[in-house]
Amino acid sequence: MGKPASSTDPARPLRQVRLGPLDMAVERRRDGSILLANTNPLGPYPAAITERLVHWAAAAPARTFMAERDPAGQWRRISYAETLDSVRRIGAALLARGLSAERPVMILSGNDLEHALLGLAALHVGIAYVPVSPAYSLVSSDFGKLRHIVDLVTPGLVFAADGARFARAIDATIAPPIEIVVTRHPLPNRPTTLFASLLEGAAGGAVDAAHGQVGPDTVAKILFTSGSTALPKGVINTQRMLCANQEQVRTHFAFFGDAPPVILDWSPWNHTAGGNHNFNLVLYNGGTFYIDDGKPLPGAIEATVRNLREVSPTWYFNVPRGYEALIPYLRADEALRRNFFRDLRVLYYAGAGVADHVWRALEEIATATYGERIPMLSGLGATETAPFALSADTRMTGAGHIGLPAAGVELKLAPVEGKFEARVRGPNVTPGYWRQPDLTAKAYDEEGYYKFGDALRFADPGDWRKGLIFDGRVAEDFKLATGTWVNVGPLRAALIDHFAPLVQDVVIAGLDRDEIAALIFADLDACRRLAPDLVPGAPASAVLAHDKVRTAFAQLLRSFASASTGSSNRVARAVLLAEPPSIDRGELTDKGSINQRAVLAHRAALVDALYADPPPAEAILAR
């Protein structure tokens, strides 16, 4: 996960932020496992997450709950009182259709106000809702994953904001009489309900009665995660999980109780980070959520920058690549960086380790602007844990630090193949996978701990107070032919850091081989800058075959190999991949992360060729 010791500069002052205590009871067992339990009590939490909407609609009715850009570029806002009124009206319409956990609401499109209102309405009256990755409809060519999800959850109503954009996917996977609801562009070939019509009726007593029946064990959502398997798994999210998790978040980020949070966020609501953690922390604490129409991608980051010129977040979440994309804009625009850092208490990241140069750049810019660093923290969570389970505090800054268990969470570090696998119990942990009892049985150990599949190690084996560090995925590690273990996670992170900014991701090969090889998905824009003589729009194969590009990668591979300490972390050969990872083959998850096992399985012939003697011409060698 990078180089924890060098990722932050303690000489620069740190902005003070109020966090909750991380006190642990530690037990070391004879079987080698270690138990850590947070001894700080978890406070009371509601039975249903929309109880917080009811609360804030009464306590701060005119406060903006959510805002998004309208077609004219202006902020379209909705208050807490307006949100509750709409949620109750939509809830009545959903109840009239006889929807339930067995016939849930499914949402195909991304983040917008209609999505938020429909999802909250389902939660309010006890109807499960299923947000699905838009990529399964808009990027996939065969709709295999979407068809699998539809068959598994049997929706009673399907929503897509734009009927025209989602028409092909709907025609291929959603058979009549399942009702289709759209905000605009009704389908031409079947009956379609307009979203606005869901708001036309009055709420009535049926809504209040249904809400009164919602309890901790009510299925709130079914969230899909692909993990390391070919087909997505439906993770049951109960109301208890959502509510307990937000109390855990507020216990740790105690400053949320000092002032309502303000966030600008793009992360998709079909994922637990965006749809549970980020969305619900605003709802739970009476804050304001600005929907970011940007993304951490070329051509899309500009929208985020525009929004950050107008919104001063108090808590900011992004993936490492998103932070990297922001840095040039922050350096170039004083007004932007002053607005961004002004009220900010915490920078939070997930999905991968932040590269050292990105971390240092953010510290330098913040210090130059306001004279202090902003705490940059991460943690460990999963769709199965709602997701907040472990988090770092300001003593544990640095790439790879994931902290300690949250209040109410019991962590078991179980010895597996020479590592410690993280396993957890707590009120935020899922009861299992929807209609997949075989997968549910495999997810827990004999004591009922959910198995993350992630390995952790102590930052200091003699002092648990310094927290835990991510130590790779247990299932991804492998042995070379010599019997030497290769820890894929830390090696992959170190490679990405070393090759930055020329790579997007790396897959590590070498099972039962004599040495390690790397399959590299390059950053084509960065590579093109190395070869300005390339014809504009040249294909990926031409970019990666250019002499200057290959020379740069060869030099970096040699310098990485020369700094290695042995065969377990020496990458001897590599190949640049012109074909991007495929979402249909499971190589790319819907959130854009690489599935190492799927890439190696589908490109086995390429791996075999890379290890041939003599190696092929396209191979890049460290010697």
C-alpha cells in the first residue's frame, strides 16, 4: 500500500480536528489469532435511517439537504422539508404497487435528485431498493451482469433517469409486466411511467403505518459487489446496518456533531462508499450534499473543479486518482485552493493507497495556502460492513494505514498463510447474500466473523495504538517456484507509485514461476506526452510501441529491480497492455478497480508468452 513512513511530513503543523477515541481491548489467543475490540460504547441509533430525515425536516426544515446542477448550470436545491414531503408522496405510490423486498425497486441510472428521492421513499416505507451500476447498462456489450441481477432480485419497478440512454439494456433484460419509470424520454415500445407522476398523490396514513413497521431487521438495500467472482453478489443491507454504521461514523468523526457536514461527492450510490457512507453521513448529521457531476477522469475532472470553486466542503472523499487529478488545478488557482481548504477538516480516501508524490503535493499546497496540513485518513470497509469498520486517526497518517476498529466492532486477526486475515463482527455486518445461501455460508468463520479476505499487520508489533496497515489480499498472494511468497498488494502499490504517472494499474504474475512479471495498464495520456511526435489520436498499440515510451518503462523497471531486496519483490519482466480491461469478462469491476485473478485467467496465453525463452519482442526486461 505504499511507504507509510515517508507519506507525510510531521514538521508541518496539522489542522486540529475533533475525533473520537480509539481505545481497544486486546486478546492474544493460543491459536495465534488476535482479537481487538473497541471499548468505547456505541451510542443509540434509530431503527430506520429515514427517522433522521423526519428529525431534520422538523429541526431545520429550510436547510438544503441536496443540490445538483440543472441543465443551465445552476444549483437545483431541495430542503429537508421538501425532501420528506416528496419521500412520503413517492412512498404512497410504491405501496400502492405492492412492492416489497421480494419485488424491490431497482435503479439503473446514477446519482441525481430523483434517484435520491426514490431510494429514500423505498427505505421510508420498508421496500428494499437495489441501485445497480450504470456501467452494466451503458458499458457492457452483453448485459450479462445486469441480467444476472434482474433474475436474482426479481424487481417490481425499474427506474432509469433517461429512457433513451437505457433503452437497449431495458429491452434486453427487463421483461413486461415489470413497470419502467423514467424522468425523461419514455420508451417508445412499451408503457412507461414518468417519475413526476409518483409525486402527484397525497401520502395518507398508509405511509405512516408502513414506516412504523420498519425495524432494524428490515431489508433496506441490496448492494452488488463483484469481488473476485465473475458474477456480482447481492449483499443484504438491513436498516440496523445503515443506522449503526452512521452512529459509528459520528463516534469516530466527532466533529460532525459540531456543525452539519457539507460535502461534494461524485462516488456512485450503487457502491457502499457513496450510497451508504457518504450519502447517509449527510442525512444522519443534518448536512448538505452537493452532487458532483464531475469524475476523476480526463475531460470530467473540470466539472469537479468548477464545483469546488463554489462549494467549500468540511469533509472530502475521493479515490487516489481523483486527488492526483486535482493537484494541477489547485496549484494553478489560488481562489480554488482557498475555497477547497477553507473549511475542510478531513481528506478521506479509499480504493487504493495514495502515491507518495500525491500525498506530499496536497500537504504542500494546503500548508502554502493556510499554514497547516489537512488530516488525510483512510480505513477498511466493505459492502458487507455498510461499510465503516476500521478507521485511522491523526496518529496514523501515511499510505496504507487503516487504523483500528470502530465503536461496536470486534476485529479478529486470523493467521492465514503467514499473514493475518481481517475478520469482523458487529451491528454493521450483513446477515448474508440475497438468495445465495452457499455464498453466505462461505463468508463467515465458525465464530460468526465476516471474512474480509484482506490481510493486515500492526504498524508497530509492540504497540497496537499505532494502528494497523493494509497487507494485501490473502487470495491474491502466491508462491514462486522457489517457494518464496509474493505479497501482491504491497508490491502492486509500490510499482504503481514507482511508475507514476505512466500507469493506471498493474497486475502481478508469477505463480509457480522463477520470477515475477507485471502486466501494465498504462496511462495513455501520460505516455503520449513522452512522444510528442505521435500522430494525434494514434491507437494505444502505437503509443505503447513508441521507442521513447518503451525506453522510459525499461529504465523505471530497471531502477525498481535494482532497489529490490530479493525475488519476492523484484519484477524481472513486464508487458504493456494495449487492450483495456473488460467489464464483461470481470477484469474490471464496475467501480473501475482491477480484478487481478480475472485478468490473469483471461490473459493466460499472454502470461505464458511473457515467460517464454527467449521472451517476445514486446517484453520489457529488468536486465
